Amino acid sequence: MANLTLPVKYAQAFLNLVKSKAALGTAKEELTQIKLALQTNKKLAGIFYHPGINREEKKNILKEIYKNTVSQRTLNLLQLLIDKKREMIFNDFVNVFSDMVDVKMGIKKVTIATAFKMADKEKETLISKLEKAMHTKLQVKTEIDSDMLGGIIIKDRFTQLDGSIRQFLKALRQDLYAAKPIAKKQVKKNKKK
């Protein structure tokens, strides 16, 4: 697991710098766009992450690429990361910052796993009911788990609601194992009488 101490500190500082919700959304989009570019463009990633390339050259290259597409605030952040030799935390920083922005905007990320693809109407109804129950806007990712027999699993960052048949059968098995010793004791008592 990655050490997120520095990314969290930088993300919190950047979050405090960007005040309005609209600017937070824009900053999140810009940073996600840059992260995607670094993941897909190997030359750009090679320049950004290479420790042997002069910091001023890196900053000038990034400024030239992004001067018309991202805000000055985002460019300043990239330059700060380069000046402090913190390029390697960029991906974790973007992930942490995105999560912080989502929390600030009242958006919760949820994953819904089912055995089969849900109909669009079912999915919309489920999301609507979950949003009502959780009192927040949800950003939903759906997965199909072919190992599930049926049911549904709903996960967020810290909680998992498992309504799958697999979980039901597992709980039933545990109940039966727990009941087995009790049943043996009762049979022995009945024989003594």
C-alpha cells in the first residue's frame, strides 16, 4: 500500500487554496486530464518523472503544453511538485484530491456488483433509493461478478453491504455449525432422562 502522507498534505493544501465548488470541479477535471495524459503518453511521462531532467526544462515543457488548457493555479501546482521533487506522488495526489473534492461536493462513490447485468430501469430505481437512504449524491460504478449466484453487493470506500446468495449461504453454514454443538448437548440430556 502506498504511503499517502504527502499526497494527503498536498491535496489538503490545494483544496484550501481552491475555494469555490465550481473551481474545485475544474481543478479536479484538469488534474485528472493531466494524470490521464501521463498514463497514456510515455514521452510526457518520461519527461515528467525523470529525475535527471532539469527542473526548469520540465516546468517549461509542461507550461508550453498546458498553458491554454489548464488554469494558472494548476500549472503552479505542477511547478511546485517539480520544484520540491515530488513528481512521483502526482497520481496519488490526484486520487486523494478527487476524493476530497467529491466529499466536499457531497458525492459518494459506490460500486454495485451483481451476478447479471441490471436493466437500466432497475439500476435507476436502485440508485434513486440508495441516494435517498444515504442522503447524498452517488457516483455509481457497476460490475458483473460471474462468481455470484445472485443478489447484490454494494460497496463504498469503507462499507460493504453484501446481499448476495453466496453471503446468505455462508451465514447459513455458520449458523448450522454453531447450532450443531447445542443440538448434541440437548440429545445427551434427553438420553439421561
